[in-house]
Amino acid sequence: MGNSIGKLFTLTTFGESHGIAIGGIIDGCPAGIELNFEAIQHELDRRKPGQSKITTQRKEPDTVEFLSGIYDGKTTGTSIGFQIQNTNQRSKDYNHNTDVYRPSHADYTYAKKYGIRDHRGGGRSSARETANWIVGGAIAKQFLKGIEINAFTSSVGHIEMPTHLLDFNKDSIEKNIVRCPDTQTAAKMIELIEKIKKSGDTIGGVITCVIQNVPLGLGEPVFEKLHAELGKAMLSLNAVKGFEYGSGFAGTKLKGSEHNDLFNADGSTKTNLSGGIQGGISNGMDIYFRVAFKPVATIMQKQETIDADGKLVEMQGKGRHDPCVVPRAVPIVEALSALVLADLTLQNKARQ
Amino acid sequence: MGNSIGKLFTLTTFGESHGIAIGGIIDGCPAGIELNFEAIQHELDRRKPGQSKITTQRKEPDTVEFLSGIYDGKTTGTSIGFQIQNTNQRSKDYNHNTDVYRPSHADYTYAKKYGIRDHRGGGRSSARETANWIVGGAIAKQFLKGIEINAFTSSVGHIEMPTHLLDFNKDSIEKNIVRCPDTQTAAKMIELIEKIKKSGDTIGGVITCVIQNVPLGLGEPVFEKLHAELGKAMLSLNAVKGFEYGSGFAGTKLKGSEHNDLFNADGSTKTNLSGGIQGGISNGMDIYFRVAFKPVATIMQKQETIDADGKLVEMQGKGRHDPCVVPRAVPIVEALSALVLADLTLQNKARQ
Amino acid sequence: MGNSIGKLFTLTTFGESHGIAIGGIIDGCPAGIELNFEAIQHELDRRKPGQSKITTQRKEPDTVEFLSGIYDGKTTGTSIGFQIQNTNQRSKDYNHNTDVYRPSHADYTYAKKYGIRDHRGGGRSSARETANWIVGGAIAKQFLKGIEINAFTSSVGHIEMPTHLLDFNKDSIEKNIVRCPDTQTAAKMIELIEKIKKSGDTIGGVITCVIQNVPLGLGEPVFEKLHAELGKAMLSLNAVKGFEYGSGFAGTKLKGSEHNDLFNADGSTKTNLSGGIQGGISNGMDIYFRVAFKPVATIMQKQETIDADGKLVEMQGKGRHDPCVVPRAVPIVEALSALVLADLTLQNKARQ
Amino acid sequence: MGNSIGKLFTLTTFGESHGIAIGGIIDGCPAGIELNFEAIQHELDRRKPGQSKITTQRKEPDTVEFLSGIYDGKTTGTSIGFQIQNTNQRSKDYNHNTDVYRPSHADYTYAKKYGIRDHRGGGRSSARETANWIVGGAIAKQFLKGIEINAFTSSVGHIEMPTHLLDFNKDSIEKNIVRCPDTQTAAKMIELIEKIKKSGDTIGGVITCVIQNVPLGLGEPVFEKLHAELGKAMLSLNAVKGFEYGSGFAGTKLKGSEHNDLFNADGSTKTNLSGGIQGGISNGMDIYFRVAFKPVATIMQKQETIDADGKLVEMQGKGRHDPCVVPRAVPIVEALSALVLADLTLQNKARQ
């Protein structure tokens, strides 16, 4: 189980990195939305491998094919089936893994939980799955007209963007390959990733996401709070180790008198440590949160590990992997945000 | 919506802080579990207000009454209904709030989302709801025999427990009123909270939770990952602003060669930066995570705010509130963990 | 599991016939609905035992107490908790059943499935549960302003109401104790039930339900068709053995040229063998369906049966039971219909 | 919504009859099941059009392609994606329908609910969708080893199979094209269907389904009763107007003393009017139920109808349609039964 996200705007997915295709079904998308297919493909291109010198050099065209639910370019209200062919699998890159469990990967847990696993490229645990989310999220974005979602790389290793969270130039995000809106920081990040890559190692980082023009009222009171749904979605993303919104962990050091967001007469707040959400419900201010990514587990260095018989063996990563997932994860964070917002928008609409 | 948690072991709840009662329904608990009712009440007592000088002085006996699903002291497999009477509501403490939106509370968002709100004590947004979770979690814990869940206060404001996450004395947790297993740190935390309280202010903090003896295989691959479900549950808790597990945000600064957990021959790992979860599935190692709590929004100082007409008014907290929610939230974090683990245990069992 | 109905307008319930109380939680009811509490109690009175000479003589006041989700007489949008005390349990009526499995009851299957059972009055399998549905349905009805739901007894044993399904006088339904709108048929039905009762036996029957003023568009295309949701709800009702809508089983004998409902220019249809539903979606015409009830299994005659050890024993019903459940089931069929329609109304609203 | 069935063993589907492909995702199927692909294709062949002179003469090879979730011929425990290409769409058969609402079809309700519709071949409302169910059901059947599910045609129009429900020769079902195990009745049914077809008309019928070797304990007590889930699944099938199990509608005419199934010492029952289910839970006896199908709405005769502007127009069916859906629906009833049983089996297993 666990291959679905959303309750009213749902995405259910399938696919292993080295199978024939990956794909999904979007159920619950309202009818009559005129789709911009180029915009969908554009999002896939932002995620796809091989897009720059700091990403994996695998080439996957990642072209989405829609199979149903669309007529005359518009959604019909029925389920939207889609698939993305797997065209560049070099499964033999993984032959050495057949019985070897890679450290800090899902190989061991999958093998033990299911008693069987598709060892090629991580199978279902591969981040290739996230291409499906991009498709779902791109359609959700088109449904959510008016709401603006921008994610960006705010730190790589120890290099952090100095500016305040909400004070970024959104037009600068796509101007560099690391997707950090601060040009100077971006240069340092790229330099670090190249250095890390040369050494056969990998590095983690943080993505910040800012959501603007959110209508008041999204989110449900107790167990479907807006930030809880966002957090769950982000924690579903491969390599994510943490999520914080608004003041986050730093806010734990503040006093109430410092932390409270005082109101303006129009209901907006003078500060926004709440991160645009109060009691689990959007208050109309900007939503922002941060997502922590660990370094990629596949490194091009020798590591000792075990095989299926518990024998210690030496292994070295062979495939074509990212030295840092963060730049490619930026559009994925946006896609997941869009899926969550679309779902809670429908839920809110149902009762008004 | 949003008043349920869990798919196979579900808890659905109701109740406002100043209504007649709060309560819930546990659905999916297996039959034949001999319940220890004292243990359930003990957990409620750990959460209840008035338990020490650093908590609110409200007195709520918080006695749970079971209405169904139990026969001869054992669960029958049918739904378990329960309620907890509200006995110590001083609704008049809230008369001054009728039309006033407290800063950084849910008053404004509830009023705007629903067009109506029960203003007494925060209504449904009150943390009184968490007493329901304690009941559900206490039963989940008894179902999860063998798995050990221990949460504790690891920081209050700037005061942090120095010891390593997993290196704590679990018998010391309940030895002090702040629930920090390090006696010296605990003393400093208590001192800080008392000082904060005297100034009519509040302070945030962090709870760490460690789960031991977890069987391998809990968690589903993509959208119901074990840590994503834990994260969602924690983010449902009032005042929580962040969640991280394993290496968390600090892990983003590490290299893959530093972060990877190398295997021992038996499948255990030499290090545990993964936090006991790989690919969303428990690997048998200890699970640990950290939860960030903001300072309580109700302070005993004058604040400017607005009323329902958008008029600026001055207000001052009157009720009996916690200067720091963290000590009382420790058993709640454990209860939510138990609910998540019970649910994923059933899901795992279904397919074996 | 299985103690919830509905996806967006949900009712989750608990309670055994001989426990302290039964009750439930309604989640998803929109805010701001001004509740008519007398109307809710009126529906409970229509269901309650002891209401006439042809029902069980048990006396249960069945007073509902609301615990949350209502403020100033209006729904607040949060979960509505309620309970109904069990006041007239004569559990000793069931002492003879401790280890005896009553024929065609749920005793045997519950005992074997769960390994434990509350034998008093059928425990969770008792139709006492349906009082909870009445409460949920009564609130759903008030939400569904404008839609009119009328059920009635259309047959008891071999006595069938002669008139056409949709050609009934709704004001006559409550004029007699068997709830058949045709006075002459009603008299015969009552006579039959009294005769059956005198012989210590029971008898089955059929309820017809007609729903008018249903807006076009309720129901989802494939697996949440309006009639499938109605059918599932009806088949959840104790003693129900069948469900048919529109032309039903009789329609299987017709030719397409006889069965097709031709359109009028305004989209209404000249005939209505479709029963107001086409492709699983309401078309604005009257919805009607029929529900089959078997005779009550508890009879006041000696029957041979087995006990928990598989020993053959003789037993005779002792409690106070209905000779025919159909008259009391009429308001339950309406309540379940209202719950289904409320749920699908919200789902439809979400996407418009 | 509404494109999913099942809670733990789920099938989510997509596809219009005249799109590129139909398909689905099976989520929750346990790992390690060695699949018999020929058996899956065999079930598709039993459903496919053009298989005999009494079915539609459309030719659709209906070859299923699996895209994920299977490795080395075994299920891996992850989601199983599949698709079936649409190869024989003659969309121009439907050009005359662009703006015309066919009587007793879903054209009108879809157009009004969604404001847009894929008019070719009924779009999403087409029974082509049921090929997806066959795939899901065939895999569910292989998971349910030991349980035997046999459906057959028990009536067509007024021609009814004389023998008792449970007294049929399962080896005879596939021996004739109408799938009635009684050879003499089968001949009459075929004759009737051919006559009806010649007149450009259609006819309804009834399918009986018998499920044997069901373990005791499947089904949940209140809202997920085994027969309610079966009923809901059957009522999802195109053209179905009714469902009854065990004694069904005929049982309403019996007295309790006639209807009760008395026990044998081993817990089996001497009679089985309960249809193998008591209190919503399987009791180990044979389960049997009947499903009513209306005559196909598309007839090859002139009918008056309306177009999108409400103008009265004359139309005549052109495509290639079944004069009676019942023979081809037999494997679909079995597939849906398997899906329901697989789901409830997992749910039962979760708590044992």
C-alpha cells in the first residue's frame, strides 16, 4: 500500500526505475480545466537527469503520455491515466547489486519486508518515482490558478543562503543550475558540489518553499492540518530527514511575546512566524517551510557492506548518480505542495 | 473533517475544551487484548494540567470512561467508545474573548473558515483534545507489547541537554517535573520556565522520542513511509513547528561517506544516522526523532489585537495556561507514536 | 473496522446493546446549520421499541445527548459527538445465551472471528446500533434541505401493497403502525403480524424508499455510483437480504425497447425505469428502491442449536423482540439514504 | 472520484472506451505470489467482445501489459501497473452522438455533471472499463488460492434455470456460449437472444454467483459487512439493477421458523438461507447471491431522443453492441467477487 496521496484530489502511482514504464492515475481533478501540456513537460524537464554538470549524467527524456481523462485539451472529470516510458535503463549497472545491500539504501528493508526485490536501480524505492509526482503536481498547479508556489535551494552542506526566507527574487531561481536565487551563494554551492563530485562523494542540503496568494481556510482542524499534510508529503520524498514551517526549530528558543504575530486591522499579521498557518488552517499570509535532504547514499568510493547471506563484501557505486539531489528536488517540492493544496482546496470547497 | 488518525487502527475524536465532554472511538483494535486500565489512567495523569508548579494550575481529573468494545476486561474487536468529562471549565475566563481574536491562536482562522466558532478556551483547537490521543495511544501501546517508546524534553529555550540523543537514562525521565533525563539540565530548564512564568511570558522547546525493539518491516514504500506517518502525527500536535528524524537538519551538512550507516554481518548497522528507518521502512535499529514546539501563544502580558469588526483592542491572557507545553507534551508524543506504530503493524501483518 | 460510513460526511459509531451507552461521531457536517433538535428526537421516536402493539415491548427512551460540534444551536464545522444511554437492558434475559449460539444470528461468527464476544443482546451485532444511524441521518436530512426522503412498508410476508411504487400518499405513511400508506393493506399487514406474533414466530417484508427533488449530478462514475452507495448502506442494515432500484429484478425480463426511458425536451424522462439514476449519477427524476428484510431470527419457539462446545442444546427466545422489523426499519432506511446523499452532495460540491 | 475499489487490496482504474488505452493500478497485493499469466489472459478472453454469435462483433484483442510490481514472474509487494490498448475503436460510429443523449445511457448525466464529455462510445461510462476489473480480479483470485468462485447465467428474460441455486454443474458453465450450466435452458436462452438480436432489440437477465471454501471470519461487523461489500461491487457493474444474497427477496415471505438455519454439531448449518454470511461475516458455508441486469440501452431501432440543445431528434444505434450483456458479465461478477474477498481477507489477517 502507500502508493496514493490525497483524499479528494488523489494521485496513485506505480513503477520501478528499470521496468517498462512508470505512471499514475489522477482521480478527482475537476472537469473543464484547459491543460497547458508544455507547462507540464517543462516541470518534468526541471526534474530530469542530465540537465547540468552537477546532476547525474543519465539521459531520460521523461516524456509523459496521457491515456485518459482529457478530451479536446480539457479535463473531463474522470480519472487521468498517464505513463512515462523508461528508456535509458542500464540495468547491467546494477548486476553487481543482485545480492548486495547498499548502505543507507532501501535494499535491506525491502528484501526483508517482502522477501523479494527488484534490485535494479532501487526498484520501487528509486527517486525515479518522483517524475510521476511532477505530472500530478503540474496538473494540480493548473487547477490552483492564482496560488504561487516557489521552492529554491537555500543550503548545500555548510553553505547557506544569507538572506531572509521570504526575501528572495523568484526570477533568479532558474538562472543557475543549483536553483538558489542568490547568485553569489549559488556560485559557492556549485563549486562545492563539483568538488564533492570529484571526490566521489555526495552532500546534503535544504530546500525552502514559499507559497503565496493562498486563500484563507485551507486545512482541517485536528488530523489534516495544512502543515501536517505538507510535512507528510515532504517526508515522502526520498532522502528527506526533516521538515519545519514558519519559525521552525529556531522558534523553540523564542518567548511567546517575541513569537506571537500581532494582527493588523485587516486580519493580516505584522510578522509571520506562524508561516501562514494558524491552528492548521491557512490565514492568508505567505506559507513557507524548509525541507532537509541527507547526502545521496550512493557514493563512488569503496564501502564495506553485506550481501543476502550476511557475508561482508566490498562495493563501489557504479551507476550515474547525483552528487547532490537538492537542485533536482526543487520542482518536486513544488509539485508535492501543489498536490496537497489542491486536495485541501477541494475539501474546503465541499463544505462552503 | 480531519478528526481521524490511522487506517487500520483508527482513532476518531470529538470535543471542545468547554463542552460537556471530549471523547473518541478506537476502531480496528484487535480482539482479546487484556487492558491494564491503571496504565491508561497513568498516561492521562502524566498529561493532565495542575501536575506541577510549572504547568497550568487548572484542575481536570481527566478520568476516562469506556462505553463499549471491552468485555471482561478484554477488547472484543469492535469499536471502543470512550469519553472524558469536562469538569473544570471556567468559561467566564473566556468571556472577554467572545469577539476578540487572540494573536497566533486559531481564533481568526476558525472564525473565517466556519463563520461561527465556540470561543470558549479555543473550542476544538484547544490542546484539551490531546487527552483523547493519550487514551488511544495507551491502548495502542498495550497492543504493541515489546516495542518501547520513550520521549523526553531535550531542550527548553536555549537550554539543551548535552548528551547524545540515544544515550539517555529512561528511568530518569519521570524523576523531574520537566521530564528531562539529565538531572542538571532539568534543574536549569525548571529554573528558566519559572522565570519565564513570573514574567507572564512563555517559552518553546524540543522533545526527543526514542523507539526501541521495533520489528523490521513497518512502513509502506511511497506515501505511507514510517517517518512520514510519524511526522504527520507530530505536526498534528498543537504548537509543533518542526519534525526531524535520524540525522535530521544536521545531516544536510554531512557527506555521503560520513552519513552512510555501514552494515554489521547480522544486518544491524554500525551507526544509525538513518534513525532506524530506510526507504520508509523500519530496519530494526532504534527509531528516534525530534519535535519542535513554539512558545505558547497565550501570555499574561498586554497585547494589542483585533476583534471581529477589525477594531484594534488591547487584551491580556486570563485563563490558567502553561508557560511551556513541552513537559506535558512528552506523553502525547509517545501516544501519537504508539498510534502510528499500531496502524503500520496491522498493515504489515495483513500481507504476511 | 467497518464502523464508519461516508467519506466526506462520515458517521463513526460504537456501542453494544447492553453496554453503558451507544453513540457516534459525525465528521464533515458543514458549519452553520441551525439544528432542529425536536426533529432529531422525532426520528428516534419513530424507531424506538415499544411504540406499538406490533413491536417489541422493550422500553428505551433513546434520548440523544450531543457532546460537541454544536454552539448556539448551530453546527460549528467540527466533529459532532453524541451518545444515547442504554437504560433498559435486561441482560439476564441473555444469561441463557452465554455459551449458546442462536440460529441465524451473528453469535457463532463473532465468537469464531474474535475469540471473544459480548453475548448480551447480540452485543455489537444488535440492531440497537441503528439508533446511532437515526441521529446521523437526522442531521444529514437537515443539511439536505429540499430533498425529500420517504420510506414505507410495501410488503409483509405475502401481503403486498397493490399500488405502483411512486404512486403513494406520503401523508398516510405515519397514520398506521405498520407504516404502509395504503390503509387497507396496512390493516391486513397488522393482522398478519399479530397472528405471527401470537404463534411465537416472525415474518419478513419489504421497504420501498422514494427520494424526491434530488439535484442532478450526485454520484461518482465507476465505484461510487449513487445506487451502489445506497445499496451498500441498505445491505449494512440488520436482516437485509436484497436491494433493487428502478426496475430492479423485474427489469431483467424486459426488452431494451420497453425499458429505455425516453427524454422530454427539458431532459426529464417520460418513464422512469432507471429509478432516477443513469450511469451512477442522479438525473433529477425520483429515485426509488426496494429493500428486502428476512424474518427476525429470534423466535419464541423451541429450536435446537449448539453451544460453544458444539453440544446440541434446546433453546427458546426469551427477550422482548419484534415479530417483524419492517415497521421500525422505515425511519432507518430514510436515515441511511440521507447519510449517503449528504456524502455525495459534498463530493459533488467539491468539484464545482 | 470513485475510480478505486478496496481498502487494503485496491484497484484504481482509468480509461475511456475510445482513448489510447485503459488500465489500472493494483495496490496492496502481497509479495511473492507466482502469477499465472495465461490464467489472467483466459479471464480477459471470457469477457472479450466478439467471442460468439450472441455477443457484439467488435474485435478487441484485450491483451494486458504489466508495467510494474512483478519481478521474475512474482509479485513484489509494490503497486502493479497495467494497461490494455484500445485497438478497435471505430469512433466514427459515434459521430452521430456528439450532441445527442442516448436514452437510458449516462450521456445526459455526464454532460450535465461535468459540463464536458467524451461522447465516443460512452467514454468513461462504457463497460470497456470492466476489462480492468478482470485483470484485478484475476490477480485477486490467484492470491485467494483455495476459494472457488463460480458465476453463471441463471435467467435471460423470462427463461429461468429450473434447478436450485447451489445445485449446478460447474464444469458445464463454459460448455455453452450463454454460460448457463443447464444445457436445455442454455439452448432456450441462446434462441431467445438470437431472436431479440434479429429484432434489433436487447434483453436483460440474472447472474448467480456461488463462492465455495470461504474461510470463516471474512467481513467486518457494521459498515463493511461481507454482503454489503459484495453488493456494492455488483451494483458498480454497468446495467445492474439489483442484488440479493441467500434467501433474498423471496426470504421476505418466510417465517422465522422456516428461515432460520439450524446448526450441526460442527458449526455448519443444516440449511443455508443465510447464504454463508451471518452478521456480515462469512460462516464457512457456501456464499451465493444473484445480480439483476437490465436490457442493454443501445438498441438497433429508431428512438426519439434529445440533443444538447433540448431539441427532439430521432436516432438509431449504430455501433456493435451486445443484445444481452449477461453472458459476458459472468467473468466480471467473478472478478469483482475476488476483489472483495481479497480485500476482506487482508483485513481479517491484519488482526489475527
